[in-house]
Amino acid sequence: MSLAHRGVRSGRSVGRFRVATPPRLYRPGRYVRRRPVITKDLLRVSRRGGYRPQFVAGDPDARRLAARVVGVYQGHVGERRSDLDDALEALEREADDYKLVRGLAALLDREATFETRAPLPPRRARRVAFEAAETVGAASAEERATVLDRAGDRLGVDPSEIDSSLYADRDANRVLAAFDPRWDPEELLVQYDLSLAQTALFDATEVRVRSTDPKALVSAAKRLGLLYEIRVREDGGPTDREVVITGPDALFRRTRRYGTAFARLLRTVAATADEWTLAADIDDRGREYLLELDDGDVSVPGVEPLAEPAFDSGVEADFAARFRALDLDWDLTREPEPLRVGASVMIPDFAFEYRHADFRVFFEVMGFWTPEYVEKKLAQLADVEDVELVVAVDESLGVGEEIAARDHRVVTYSGTVRVKDVVDVLREYEADLAAEVAADLPAEVAPEADAVAVADVAAEHGVPTDALDDVEFPEHRRVGSTLVRPAVLDRVGDEIEAGMAFAEAEDALADAGVTDASAALSALGYRVEWDGLSGGTVREKSP
Amino acid sequence: MPPVTLTYEDGTVRVAGAPAESLPGMEADARSATGRAPAHRYREIREALRERGRDVDDRVLDLPALPALDSGYVLREYQREALDAWEASDRRGVLELPTGSGKTVIALAAIVAAATPALVVVPTVDLLEQWHRELSATFDAPVGRLGGGEQTVEALTVATYDSAYLRADELGDRFGLLVFDEVHHLGGEGYRDIARLFAAPARLGLTATFERPDGAHEAVAELVGPVVYDLDPDDLAGEHLAEYEVRRVEVELTAAERERYEAAQGTFVDYVRDAGIRFTSGSDYQELVKRSGTDPRAREALLAKQRAREVMMNADAKLDRLARILDRHRGERVIVFTAHTALVYRISERFLIPAITAETGTDERRETLSRFRDGTYSRVVAANVLDEGVDVPEASVGVILSGSGSEREFTQRLGRILRPGADGTKTATLYELVTSETAEERVAQRRR
């Protein structure tokens, strides 16, 4: 819209009166809720087989609609709010889903600035008109004109200026002065989905979260005045645990009182964690539903969650890098799920997850901070739930024995944690796990392939390579790190003769699927006479 | 035995070192590894512990200092009886008294008697203003205000139901007495939390109509106490209240209005017939609203119904009749009511009468009401915001331009006009302007 709308009325430039917000003595409480952006009557949710908000991000139809809603706002800069509302209502009628139009408009409304434009401050115009009406009365149209004349006289303005200012400050009469949306249509849809999920959570009575950033989750819950506990599913493995979040009053009844807090929690979870799932019990006018969300459904526009939480200390960062470089049978996770400590939780620095069994070892690095920190840690370690926990203790703390007395394994360090010390502990667990792992292996294995790497067979059975040492391979011969059928090995052997270049022999073996050339040549009775760094010649082994 | 420690935590009482035998409302909370009870059971828990002779480290209430209070009011006989009944039931309970009987005065006396920080909870911003003014004028103490754009807490504080609900967890340990004005509102599912999450042992409810059709007054009785005193409007009529008469005025739609009405109503009726909705109960209307979420035709029908209603409410003839009424009652104090905000502004602009609606800012609302009270303005047009208990003395003429058909609204609006007038008028008059041969007329019929 052009500036013409700010135009000229009664031959005078139009003044502007911004209604200032009165100063407030405002103490925001924890539960003081900002009004939801998308109100409950605009909630779009499918109740077929669960409780599923109807997300729109990535939907081309929704994107076109979003662009049109943005267009309506842009096209009404300089116009009255009631005209904007009429245009939006017309769009609602055209669209299949009026609630989607209104929801998008609700988000865009926060990006719009409205202001009062009138020749006189409306409140002043009203006061003067009402006072004049008290003396004259305005029952008839003629009397009304007389009243406005008198009011105009008092303020020294034209009566029509009184008339046009009377209620120029009503919302419906205010003018859209500026519209600067933060989002393009696609981002608007992402924001819509987040707001929609938050609105759905307003009716939640309990939420359960798994997140790759539990620290942010737990501190947000505390800040919002919520209580949490760790629930380990009996039938699940040790990793199947979640943080159950409720409010104080939830002990006595199912209550939707904490819905707004849950909605704010969702935003934190989506903004901080790379991977998360959230399950919520929804009380939908007395009917119960389960709402399930994850990082594929909802994200915060313009915020990229960290793939891994930031390290608290250099000791931890350094340890993680060195451990991962070793490529052991253990996966390292930063800040894994929280552990229960009485009525509170503790989030260890790391977890080591064994690749070949559902087994997890937690690892806490205890550096020197303050006596209070050490005291708190010791108390936590005394009460933490029964899990495998290894604690690395700075020697200077001198509390190793105290911790060991609480049934945790202790690794001491000074300066940096030695990876070898931790690996040694993990090896002990491996030894314990070996029997369990091997128990599932058959005594004999006969792979279909003529030649296959031992490591691939191990991977297929989900066991470490060592575990295959006691297994028989009736159809194959083990040649170094490869299993190969004797007939196949013999056939390749025919192609190889003394005096051949090593590279040639290596190619012949590779064609047959045998990758460990040195071991195969040795098995066939040859040795390699190396020639510098570039190559070598195949020779008969000396008898 | 170590003492039992009671602390307040976000709307609950946390019980540490609890006796093995259970306490009223207490349950074991694994999250904190203590006992816990809803805050409103605090008084019973304390009593139970006292009966058992347990040492108690009671840290539940965190009461601000309160200066000595004296209301200076002389109570009328029935007001004294009501207060005594409340005191006799351990400062718990509801007083059911007709509009205009001076419930505020009794509450002020109750605050003096309890001599403890008090929170007065009220349903509207207008009542917030009124109570704030009353408390400030009566007592020599600062008065806090929660709602209408302000959030201040003092030993004496007035809050809207909404603000009290939102901040109950946080402020539940700050008051020894709760006063609920129009206590029947507390029956609403959400508002009950206010009474549940505050620990205040003393509770007083005030209302003209305690019973709710949904039976929720039983829940209120549990949280605030039962009705300990009631009085019929008839007991007071003539003695403390003015005589009044009701005049019902029917107006016709113009031909053009009639046409627009029939068109919109037709769209609605067609859909309803096709969809087989019968409208035998309120839930049928709910059904239509529900369908409108997914069915564009249902939504169109709903919008058409709304248009039809608007034609009816806004009938031009009503404004003509209103002009005649205003003309006839020149110099008298007149309040005009209508449920439709748009109509309020139409009337305000047409007759240049100050308007009060939900859109009106706190400051201007305060100013308008105060100017109406002191006589600067003799007329005011309001949407439903003035419905309950707002102290608007001296008005002798009321005009209702539309009605929802709810009995409570009707009696309470009427009650406002019933107050004794100081402008010399012996009788108050209530006009009801309805459009004839439309659904609106049936609404008026049903109320009789």
C-alpha cells in the first residue's frame, strides 16, 4: 500500500497518537502464562489412532497458503485493522481449513505494528463530547450535531474532527503501520508447527522426554517449577529410561495446570537437543490421549541444536577425542540419560555402550572445583541408583577410596585421564561379557561366500572378532583375517608361481575375494621378497 | 521423636519427618521423598498433628506484617448475624445474601476479625477497582492489586479470579484469609485451583446465588465451607431496596432487516435440517460448533446464524426506541446494557454516551465509573462487563438491549437498578428492548 493512506483529512495533516502501555509493577510468576499464540479453538489435531497435531511444514499447499496470508498483511499496511480482518476472513472462506489461516495470522500478528491515527487524541475527543452531551442531551440527530458543535468550539476544531476521532483508538479502527515478518513462508510453517505442538501440550497432564541433552531438559524443568523423576522401563534394557515431568500438584490428581510450563519445556528441548522424543498424556475434555513428538516433527526456526552437548572442561573434551580415535567395541556418548539419585538426578559425563550387547557403563570425570562440588558429588555417588559407574578422580582430591567404598570403579588421574586406564576397566567388563556374547554363537559356522573377512562374519553375528576364535568353520580355511574355501584357495594357487610380481599375485587373490594377500601366500607356501618400498617378488618358501 | 517439618511448595504442603499414620490429604511423593498434601489441607494437617501431640516445625505461611485494622462500620442486624455465623464455623463458609445487602461491609468486618493478611478474589476488573477503592478507604494500609494490568502484592490484596489462578502456586503462603466475592465462580474447574493451592486457613465466600445447575457448589463447599448464613431478597425488599418495575418493549425489524435476517436464518435452518440436528439441548449446538471445524458447510451455517443474530440485536428500531427512552428520562441516571460490543459503540457514538466494554482500558474505565458515580456523567452504556455486583449506586433507569436468557444475568442486572436512588426517583424502571417474532423474543419469554 502506498503512503497515500496516511493521507490528508479535513485539509490538515493527520496526527498520530500511540497509546502507551501504562507503567506496571509487574512481577512475573513462574506460571504466569503468556497467551498462547495459537489459541485452543484453532488447534488442529487428528484423533484417529492417537493425538496427532496436523503439522504443515514442507507441505506445498500450506506453503502457498502461508504466502497468501503474508501477502494479505503486506497488502494492508496503511489500512484499518477491521479491513485486514475482513480480508483474512475472505481467505478463510476460500481455504479448506479456516483454522490454519487463523493460526498463521495469529503468528504474523505479532510481527505487525498497529497505531491510532486521528486528528485529535481520541480519549480527549470523547471526554469533551460526553461532557457536552450531558448539558444538551443527544437523543435526536439534531441534538447530536449541536453537541459536536459545542465540543468543537471548546477544542477549537471542526466538529467533524471530533466525530472522526471518537473511537479511532479502538482495535478495529487502528491502522496497520508496519509489517516486518521474521520468517519467510517456509519458516512460518516451521514456527506454526512448533506453536501448534505447544498449544496441544496445554492440555497435557504429564510429559516424558528422552533427549540427547538431558542437562538442558532438567534445568529447564527446574526453572519452570516442575518436578521430575527417572523412570526405567522394566522390560527395556538399561538404556530404556526417560525423564518423567509433572508439577507438584500432579501427585493428587491429573491436572492441566502445568500445560503452559510443558509447552515452554518443549521449546527448550527442541532448541537444545539434536535428537529427542516427547510423549505426553493429554486430557482432552475428559478423554485421554497419547501425544508423541520427536525432532522430526518440531524444530525452532533459526536455531540449530548442537549434535552433542558442549564440553564442561578440557579434560572431558580431550578424553572423548582420544577415546574415539581408538575405535574400540564401545561407543562413547556425551551426557547420557540422567541417573536417579534419591529424589534428584545426576547426569554423568559419558556412557560407554558395548556394541555387541545391551550393556552400558557410565563414566564420570571428577575434577577439582570447590569443596562444595566434591561434597555434592560424593553425596550423589553414595545414593545413585544401581548402575555400572566408573569414576575418574583427580589424585589431588584423595577421595578415591571413599568412592570405591560405594561400589564404583575408580581410575585416578593427574592432569589428563589416561585412556589406557579406562580401556583396561572396559576390558574387564568385556571379559565378563564374553561368555554372554559367545553363548549365542553356534559351535560351527558355514558362510555362504567362497571367501569372506572374519570381521564381516563377526559383525553379522553381532559379536567381537575375538569371539569367533572358538568357532569351527567346517567348509572354510582361515587365512589370516579371511575365511576361504580350500578349493578356491587351490585354484588361485594354480595361478601363482615363484618369480611373479607381488602386485600381480595380490590382484589374483583379490579377484577371488581374498584380501589378506600376505597370509594367503604364506598358506600357499610362498614368501615375498620385498624390493624397496614399491613392490616385491613372490618366492618359494625355503623348506 | 523429631519434629514434623511443614513447608509450602508451589501449591502444596511438603511434610518431612511425617508420622507413619497418614495425615489429611497427604500422600507419599517419590519425587521429593517426602509426604505432600494439597495446600488447602494445611489447617487439617496442623490440627491432626496437634491432636497427636507431635512437635511441628511449621514453616508453611510466610505472612507479611499487617497493621491493626478497624473498619469503623456499624453492622446492620442481619450483617452481624452473618458474621457471627461465619466466626462460629471456625472462619470458614459462604454467606448467601441478595445484591444490595452490603456484602462488602460484612467482608471488611471479617478481615478485621481475622486480623491476618487477606486476599480478596473477584470476578471482574470493575469489581477489582471497587474492592481496591473500598479497602484503601477503609483501612490505613497499602492495598495490592492483581489484575487489570497491575501486579502488586500487599498484606491486603485484591485479585481477579484469573490472576489468582495464575499465581496461586507462588502466592499460596502469603495470606491467612481468602475472601471470594461471587464465590459461585469458584465452582469452575480451573478456578477451584485457587482454593486448593492456597494454604490460608480462614475462608469466606460471598454470593447472591450459591447453587449452580452443574452441582459444582458442592465442590466449593468443600474448599471454602458450607453456606453458614442466607437471606432471601424478599426479606430485604422495601426495607433496604428500592421498588422497581419492568417494562418490556417490542420493536419490529425493518423490511430490509427482515430480508437479511430471513436469508441468514434460512441458510442456518437448511443446514440444520439436512444434518438432522434437533437443538433439543445445548449439546446439539456444541455438536454444530464441533462439526464446523472440519465441515465448511457447518461453519457457513454457524456464521449465518451469527449474522441473523446480529441483524436481530442491531435492529434500527431499537435505537429509535432507545432515543425515546433517553428523551423521556432526561436528567435521570441511566444505564444501558447490551451483550454486543459493536452495538455498545454504535450507541456510544450515536448518543454520545460514555461506553465501558472489555476493550476499555483500566484507567479510562476507572475514570468513567468515577464520573458516573459523582454525577459528571448521568448515562453510561456497557457490555456485560458490569454484570456482577459492581457498585453503581443511584441509577434509576436500566435498559437491556439484548439478553442471553441466563437467569443469573437477568437478576443481577436487575439488582443493580434496585439500589435506592438519590435523584428523587421513587421507583426504578427496567426496560427490556426485544425484537418481535424472532428467536430473541423467545429468549425473553423463557426468563419469565
